[in-house]
Amino acid sequence: MKTILLFLIFLWYYSCFQSSHAVDSITQGQEFVHGQELVSANQMFKLGFFIRGSFNNFFLGIWFNSLLVTNPVWVANREKPFPDSRGALSIDANGVMKIEDRAGNSFLFNSNKTISATAKSNVTATLLNNGNFVLVERTLDSAVERLIWQSFDHPTNTLLPGMKLSINLSTGENQSLTSWVSDKVPYSGAFTLGLHPNTSQLFIQRRGEIYWMSGPWSGKKFGLVPGLTSTEVSDFRGYNFSYVLDKDGKHFSFSDGLDSFPVLIWVMKPTGQLEVREMMKDGSTTPTHFADCRTIENATSGCEKPKMPSCRTGNEQFETRRGIMRTEGPLGDVVILTEGLSDCDLKCRHNCSCIAYASTDPNEQTGCQYWYNGSKFVENTESQLEIYLLASNHGQVQAEAQGNANASEENILLEFGDITSSEEHGKGPEFRLFSYDSILSATDNFSSMNRLGEGGFGPVYKDFNFMCQVFFLGPDPAGRELLDWKRRINIIEGVAQGLLYLHKYSRLRVIHRDLKASNILLDSEMNPKISDFGMARIFGRNDSEANTNRIVGT
């Protein structure tokens, strides 16, 4: 019993020792790498590297020191992520703080503010109790210190107590909040919250166009959104909201001077909303939303009517639906990581022919694809693809085709597009059955003119034209989600390695003769397998060419 008691006392002492000696700083000569953390002295904030996005991009960020909080409140290199986790944060002999990886890529924090390499001082980066990450030069006796750089001068999407929104009226430089491109990707998004240069208002811009105005500052509150700085919405525990105009410009901030929980934060959301939260120590929070201008019916005070082309009224609504789009016209597919759903919405509204849009990468909600007049929506509630469909086009929604054996080519495609499997209900795929007579008719009595070739399963006959195949395979939402760019590169490399083996290292030299996407099979782990379907040609070991009288391939 005595041994157990001593062990428990040791554990308690060790945990107290560890927490009281949490590292909050790095100095010149040290390297801070992925897996390490700086924790503020009051245990409220932590700084470290994290990975986000389909490309496993590598960022440095600050977030609340709670298991429930996953999104950082500040990101250092949001516009310049690193491709892997081998980067390190350090401070060089000139006092420049930087992130650098093994490939030589670097991100500099303070390239314009340095010290002499022979200066009798040292430079330290410290995570403060209020979440501010500061770079400070101190004399060797620590008697004098100079602030070189601080994260509070470079806000991202979150306003913390003590951080400022500001504008320098002489230089035009400003500190503002810019949303993430999506909830999962920290790149700068479409919405920016800042101070209006000509009035005493806060305002939100959407890609440079005014989206929302707060109303003028009255000394205690903003005219159109009094609840934003009022205890009527939440108990702000004596927060001091300050709007100051002086010779240097103007700035807005709030603070209570306590640096303890609960703590008030403002977050600029990718949807354009300004979210006000009070964070509790356990990470829980109850958000209140302002600047919600997404719908006309539920728009909050201060929303500005967007400028639209004459073909739009501004009241159009795009509703979220699950399914696929069938198109006979052009499909705009724009893979741009720095564009999110709000950008897709804006561009679609400005194109009079656009009736629907969706994310190119549904998991990350980045990139845009559009559908235009003539396209038709096919409802499929089990689809993983969310399509934003213009409400007035619901009349074009088509149910799953239930045609008979003599269905047209269009209906046959629709049937195949809607084949689904529901494993949780114990059901396998429901395949459409075709009669022998219908197949005989479709292939013109198995005419040799419709014969494409022959493989291990017998002859293959033409039925659907190639563009129909593209349409059938292209809008498959489940397949699109599986093939992010990392997997695509792995597949390309696998195919290249397979061909290299067939041409150079195989005992029998093999030329494929029909290499195309449909002949690349994927296993359960998305590894590529090259299939020949009976069309490959085997060469002699020492041959470099051969003649053939048989034309094969597509």
C-alpha cells in the first residue's frame, strides 16, 4: 500500500512539473519540427504544425489547447503550404524567423526586420498567454527588448481579444480577417472583414465587392448590429470594445485583459457569416451568427444587394440536392484550390445560362464545376455529390428511369447511371436485364460492322457511342471522390512502371496496343493493373519491331 501511495505521489509531482515547465519559446539555433508544440504559460493556446487538404499540405498554426478544438485560430503560411511534414521552424543568426524544408523551400516571417549577426543580443519567439506569437530581440542581460514581429499584426480568419482590425489611412495598409476557402482548407477564401476606409463601419467584402455593412459606430455599438458588441446577445464579462481614430489611421479591437476562459472570438466563415463565439475551457462553444446574407428571406441586417446581370433578379435560390447532372452542353470544370462554394455560387449567378454548380472536390469543398441550360438533374438520394440547383429548374428533375427492354439509348444510360448498392440493407447491385431480342436489335443482328474486337470473354460489339460513354462515366460522384490528385499520381506512376516492365524487363517483350483508361483496372487499394483484353502483342526477346495483319485497338 505504501509503495502504491508513493507511486501516485510521484505521478502527481511529475505531471505538475511537466505542466509548469511547458515550453512556450524557441531561441536562435533551435529547430521546431512536426510533432512538437509550444504551449502558452497559462495553457490556453498551443502552436504547432498540422496537415490539411487532399495534397497533405503542411501548415504552422495556433489553436486553443483543447481536444475539442480542431481548427486553428491563426495560420502562418496559409498561402504557401509545404508539400510534406519535413519542414522546421527556426531563427537564424540575423534574427529572421522562417520555416524551411529539405528541398530548400522557405517561408520568411520578418525578412525586412533583422538584427546584425554580431549584435550582443539574442532573439526569441514566444507564444504569449493571449495567443500572440511574438519575435523579440533581447540584450544579453535581458534589460532591453525590442519587438521584431508578432502574429497579431497578421490575422487570418479569427479575431482574438487584443488583436486589431485596422487601416492606415496614409499607406492604405490594413489588418483584416479573411475566411478560409472552406472549413477544411486554410487558403484565403472569398470573404474579408475589415474597417471601411470612409466611414466608421465594419464591412465584409466578397472578392472585392461590398457584401455587408455594420452601420456606423456610436461609441458603444454599430448601428445595424447592436448585438455584435452588446451583452444582450451574450455575457461578454466586461469586454471593452474600442473603435479609435487617430493620426495613424483607425482600428477596432476588444479585450477584457484577463487572458482566461471563457474567451470571446470572432470568426469570418467561408459562407460569409461573421460568427461570434465564447470559448469555454473544455472547448465547447455556442456561436451566434451575424452577416448572414445567403438567402433573401433570412438575410440579417446590413446585407447589401449584390450586383447581378439583367437576366437575374437577385432573388434566385440554389437548393442543395443529391444526384447527378446529365448534360448535352458544355461543362465548366475549374480546379482551383483557392476557390470554394461561395465562388462557385457567385460565378454561376453571373452566367445567365448557369443552372447548377458543385465542388470539384466534394471532400474539401474546393474547385467548381457548372452546368448550363439543357442540362437535367437526376435525383439520387444515396449519391455523395451535393449539387446546388437553381430552384426554378426543378421541373427538369427526372426520376430514375424505369424503361422496358426496348428503352432508348438515353434511358439505358440513365438506368446504368442510377445503379446503386446498399450494403447496410443487405442488398446487392440491382442490374438492368436486357432481352436477347433487344440486344440483337441494338447490335444490328451482331453485324461485323459493329464488332469492336475480341478478348478473353468473346467478341465485343458497339452499342453506345463514345460521347455517351464519357457522359456515363464522367459525372460519377462516388468515383470522383475516390480519385483525389494523390491517388491519380499513384495510378499514373503505376501504369508507367507496368509499361516499363513489359517493354524492358519482362522475359517476353510485350506491346499493349490498346492502352486507355478503361483498360486500367484498380484493386481495392486503388493500385493499377494493366489489362490487355486479348489485344497485346508478344515480341521475340531480341526483336524491336514486328508486322501484323490484324488491326485492333480503339
